[in-house]
Amino acid sequence: MATRDYGRPSTDDHDEDRPLLHGEDNDVEASSDQSVWGRFKRQVSATFAPLAKPDELRPLERFLVIFSVALLLLAAIFIGLFAGSQHKLAHRPASPAPAPGPGNPNSNPPEGDICTTKDCVLAAGEVLRSIDETVNPCDDFYAFTTNNWLKSHPIPSDAGLFGTGQYVLSENSKIIRQIIADAPSVKDVESMTFGDEQTEADQRNLAKLKGYYDSCTDVAGQDKLGAQPLLDVLDHIRTLFHSHKHGKYEEGNPPASSHQSYFHVRSLDEGEKPLPPNQPPGRSPKPHLPHESPRPTPPSSERQKGLTEALAWAHSRGLPAFFEINIDGDAVKDPTAATPWFFPSGLGFPDQAYYDDKEEVAFYKEVVSDGLRAYDNEVKHGKEQKVSKKKGKKGKKGDKKGDKKGDKKHHEEQRTPLAPLADEVVELERQLAEITPDSEEITDPVASYNPINATKLPYTFGSINWQDYFSALTVRTPERLILSSPKFVTSLDALISRTRTEVLEAYLIWTAIRELGTALGPNVKLRAAAERLDRYTKGVDADAKENRETVCLNDVNAALGFMAGRYFVQEAFKGDSKKRVEEIIYSVIAAFKARLPELDWLDEKTRKKAEEKADAIRVMVGYPTSPNTTDAVSVANFYADLSVDPSNYFSNRLASSTRMSKRNWASVGRKLNRDLWDMFPAEVNAEYSPQGNYILFPAGIMQPPYFHVSWPSYLQRGAFGAVAGHELSHAFDPDGRLYDKDGYLRDWWTETTAQEFQVRQACLTNQYHSYTVSDGKGGELHLRSNFTKGEDVADAGGLVQSFKAWKDELASGGEVVEAANALLPGLGYTREQMFFISYGISWARNIRTSEQVKRIRTDPHSPTRYRVNGVLVNMPEFAEAFGCKAGKDKMASAPKDRCNIW
């Protein structure tokens, strides 16, 4: 249901009421009607006058006259028929739709008004091009709705998957690409004159977007720069790692300072808000405050200082070595207080499960060895060139003193080769994977909440100097951190302590190579290992040609997303789109609240709290107000701290990641900006924030096949309405339900109701665990339903709420509602069936086996086939719409076997 025509405003579908050459012959138009009529009569008389004397006509003239009259009669007949058909189409009464196809269970076509607008005709065509009517919808609804879409949308050679989300993203990217193509260059802007600050800001914004994009697509320029940009980074890391006396950082970083120079986070009282007692079984114990008595800070060492400086610098550039620290609210103390959260990280593979496979590890050793060897060769080649140049300048005959001095300096600059350490680096990562908690524990809001005072962290993790680490990253040293896994922190400290110094150094260098290597030119040898690893995990052929335009547009959005989003919204989210989307969202919230009294397992006290939480949810649609993307100056100011060099892509990408890290750390000790979005306007996604208690929908996802403002309501609600319901349901999923309406991790459930919830949750968990995908080696992998449970609950609840909201709309009646739910032409499906077909099509996705395996390990969402079939098998409304029978059809379950929560 998606073509680029959908992006055009519906006002394109207008009558052609303007003359071809407007404005000419005005004097003639002003003349009297009588003169025009007179001329017309004279012309008719002249034409038909010979008929008054037929005997005087020659044979050829007689034939031509008769032939002309016949043509006039035929023309009159056809004009009359055409006018009549047009009148019927424009005023079509309720009438039967075309006969259903073989995959349609309707014996009698639906009746009702039919929508014949351009957008409805296009939508109907896309439905026909997506569905496969040779498949019984009661047997496999996902295949029924998506088979033909999948055939016509193959996976690009350089990608791991391609689905409706990627299709919409590609369409959005075309809009941004055209915006960039039309934008002025930085040089052009400098020669322009501006009438106001908004115009000037817009032109400078567009030039910055163009500069970043051009630097990315200029692969020849990247090849010309060679490996040097990355070599500079690697050399700096090694210098910090070994040079312990300077303790300085590059210009532009936050300065190191004493604790007395800057203020701290406000004092924290000892009382903690209670945590939910109704946590799932088998989780880590409840979080607790450290109770150790203050002790002298553990003594530092040369190695500790070097590792601290190198690690802090790497983290300030967004390089995930060993661990990551993200800034978020404190879910127990204050959800609005910017607080550091300590998370496991630092693996080269996407998930720790890869390190259990001997074949995967053997491949990884080869890649790491290749990457470090390429680095060693670059270093060796660079040193040889420097020595050669020095000898050429100083190599005068008899100047032995100069030669010895140069040789000594060259010797001091020599770096230890790292390629021989590749296997030890992989073994270090394998042990890191071994101590990394599984995804279920890390995403559990109770198990992952473990606060600790910053002054006590050195006694838990003494391998780095935390005071120096924080001073390198922020001017306000945090008083408090949240550890997602205290066991991981102590185990990591032990792992680092027992690892040889040179292996730690090699690990940091490899981390930088795999993270930044793809920012080098395609023909630079130091890039090869990073690219090979990336392709391997996605299942992409090593020789597949990269779609550079797609890569660069995605990168532009990652670096300048709010800036690109300003101009994307102006093109792709016009008219009443925002108003209609908000109507759908609020109607889904209303439907959720209306359904609560129908749930017999929910007691009155918990139901009331659920209603309060639903009422408190903030709805964010389209684009943010911070930065204000409707204001060019606001957007320009937001990105004023990111300089863009149109000739240096590596520099731009590194500057962008550095900027994001710096902005995050700058918020420590302050209140979080509640209006700042986590997503960009052109992004094809949506989210619910438990601490912010908001649901967010960027303009990028409000595009076909998810949404079009001129579609019938059942199409809008089957696709986008389900997305809205999904995000709403996250507020009440196994994790989201543990937060109250203000974003605190605080229990508001009665014990009995919490137990009832867990019984229903277990039903869904068991259902999804029974689903499998191929492991690519002749076996099968079961879904990790304990990991996907939150998304599975949201999928199920989201479609139910959207369907109820739509039915409530129909029940309200009226001409407006009837017109908004007119049937699509040429299909023969009921409105209820089209609601579910729209939902199914929205999840179409082709995926490579390697990419699927990666997602089973790392993605909290179930595969799209089960996001469709797994939800619908539990919905009696679906079974009724398609006539599916429990015990006979796969897509229908008996009432006792259905898994439902919301």
C-alpha cells in the first residue's frame, strides 16, 4: 500500500478549471454574447447550407456529409454514456463490490459506499499487490497479507533485511536527498545576503546538511586521506595509555578540576522510595544502597592512570570499551534528575551468545588479526616514511651526531606490534561475554536498579581512577550512579586486573578500529576488518556493492536529525495529518480506559490507578519543541557546537559522536529536558518512556503503509492505530507496569491483581517460546520469549485497543463517520477484514538468516511473522471477520487457549 504518490497532498486531486493560456484575449471575452452567438449561427449555416440543395452536391461531397453526420451522432452517444458513468461514479449508491477472490472467505461481497478518490484507488492497488489470495488467511495470515509484497521488495545486496519500515525509511530518505540536492553549499551561503534571521538560519542549516552529506558520499576524497584520520585516533589512545605524566586531554574537552571547583548533585537523603514487590521470579535481588564505611581511596598505579585516561577519552568519543555510561533519570529518587547508569558493553559481536560458537569465534579471531595487522603495517609504513624524510634532510656526509639523535628519537616512537595479540584480545572479549548479564536481567527495571555513591565506586571497581575519569568527562562529578549489574562491575574489575597490559592496549585499539574503520574510504586497508565484521553479522556477501547514498542519508539523520527533520516535516507531514494522528491516539487511550472495567482480573483499586496513569501520558506527535523544529534559529543554535567539514567525513563522524557524549555528560547534576526527543522527525519508529510517561510518534512513521490522512479510517487504525496502541500498552507491559504515572519505579498494584497479571503474562510467554526460526545450520532457534515479553504484550494490547477504538468510532454513526469508512474499490473485503489486512501488510519483512539469528539474540521484538499471527490467533474478532474455526484453522484458538492481558 505504498507508492511515492501518497506523499503528495490530497489537494492534487482537483478539477481542472483553469484555461491553458490564462490571461489572453480579455477584450474578446468582454464582447457581447450576441456577437458570439451571431458568429456561431453564421458558421453553422455555412456548414449545413449545401444540404438545402442536395441535387447540387457531387458524389464525394454527399459521402462526406453523410459520414460527418454519422460521426456526430456517434460522438453524441459516447459523450452521453461517459457523462452518465461519471455521474454514477461521483454519486455511487450502496452497491455490491466485485466478487471476492479465492483467498477471500466472503460468500457475499460487502455492501456500502465505495471510496473512489485517487488515494483510495492507489491504496486498493497496493493491497492487491501485497496480498496472496492463493493462501488461506485462516491458515497463515502473515503469508496471506505479505507474500506478494515480499516478492516485489527483495533485500538490497548490502543489507540484512528489508521490510515496510525500511521501505518507508527509503522513501523518507528520497525526500531528504532532494532537500540536500537543492541546498546551497557553504561557499554559496557566504556570498548571500539575507533579509531576516530565519532565512539566514535556514540557508546555513541546509548548507551544513549538504556539507555533511557530501563529505560522506565523497569516497574518492576519503580514499585520498587514507588511514591517517584513524591512525591519529589510535596513536592518541596509545599515547594516553602509556604517558602517565601529562594527564592532559585534547583542546575542547571538559577540563580536569578539583571537586571544590564545581558544585555537586544535590544531597540525597537516605530514604528510598519502595520498589515493586511483585517482580517476576528468578530475578536478581532487590537493589540496595551500599553500606560500606568510608575507607581511604585505593592506591593508584601507573597502569591505572594510563587505562583511566585512555578509557575516558575513548568513551568521550562514543567508543564502547568494556562498559558504557548513559545519562537518564533516577527511577526511584527522581525520574527527572540526570543520573549516570553503568551498563555492560565492549563486545565486538552483537551479543555474548556468539562467543559460545566455535565457528563464530574462529572467524572473529581472523578478523581481529587482520585488523590489527593492517594497523601494524600502517604504523610501520608511516614510521619508515618519517625516517626517510628525516634522513633526506639531515643526511649530510659526516654528520654522525645528527644521525644518532634522529635514530634515538625514532626508536622512542616505535610502537609494539599488536597483531600477535589478536587471539588474546578475542579471549578477553570471550571472558567479557561470559560475565555480561543476559538481556532479560539488564532490561528488568528492578534487577537493573542498583544505586551506589560515587565515592564508594573505587572499592568495587579499582582498575581505573574514577575521580580522574569523571573529571575528564564532566564538570559536575556525580554523587550517585546506578549499576545495572553489581556482579558485572566486580567481575569486570577482576578481569581487567588479571589481563596483561599490552592485551588491554590491543583491545582498546581494536575497539576503535571496528567502531571507526567504516568511516575510512572503501579502498583503505584499515577499513576492511570493520566492514567484514559488519557484513558477516548481517549475512551480507563480502563483495556486495554498498549503497553509499543510503548509508550517508542515515548518517546525516544520526548526526543532524532535528535539522534534517525540520525540512522533512515541511514536505511530508502537511495539512491535517498531525490533527488526524492525534485523534487516533487519543481515541485509543479512551478505548483502553473504557475496556478496563471489562477485565475481571483487575480489581477496583488497580483499575483506578491504571486510568490515572493513562490520563497522565504525554502525547508527542510529528516533531519536537526542543529544539523547536518550526524555528530555523532554534535548530541552528542546537547544532552550533558541531562543525562540519565538507571534505573530511571521518572528522565529521567523530565530531558528531563526541558532541553527543559531551551533551549527555553536561546534563549530569541537572534536571532532564522533558521536551527533548529521543527520536528524530524523519525516523520510522515510535516509543514509550516509562520514566517520562510519554508516547512519541515521529513524522517519519506517519507515512504509507502505516498512515495516510486520506485513507479510510479502518486502514489508518489497522496499521498506525495498532502502533499507537502498542506504545500505550508499553505503559502496562511487564516492565512498564512497575512505574507509576509520574515515572517513579513504585508499586501501585495489589498483590492479587499482580499475580493475575503474571499468570496471563506466562501464557503469552509460553505461546511465543513455542515459535521457532532457522539457525542457518539445519537447526531451529526458539524465540527468547522472556526477553520479548514486553513487546509481545504491547503487540497484543495495541491491536485490541485500536480495534475497539475503531468500533467505538463506527458506533458513533453519522455521515462523517460513514464517509470516513467507505469501502475500497475492487477488493471485495469487509471493513473488518481490511482492518486486519492493513495490520498484516504493515509488518511485511524479508530478512537474511544471519540477520534473523542476530535479532533473536539482541532484539526484544519477535520476528514479524509472529507479531502478526501470534497476535491474531488470540483475537476472536479476527476469527469472526475471516470465518476461522478453532480446532480446524491454525489462526483460531478456543477461548480457553487464548492468551490475553489488556
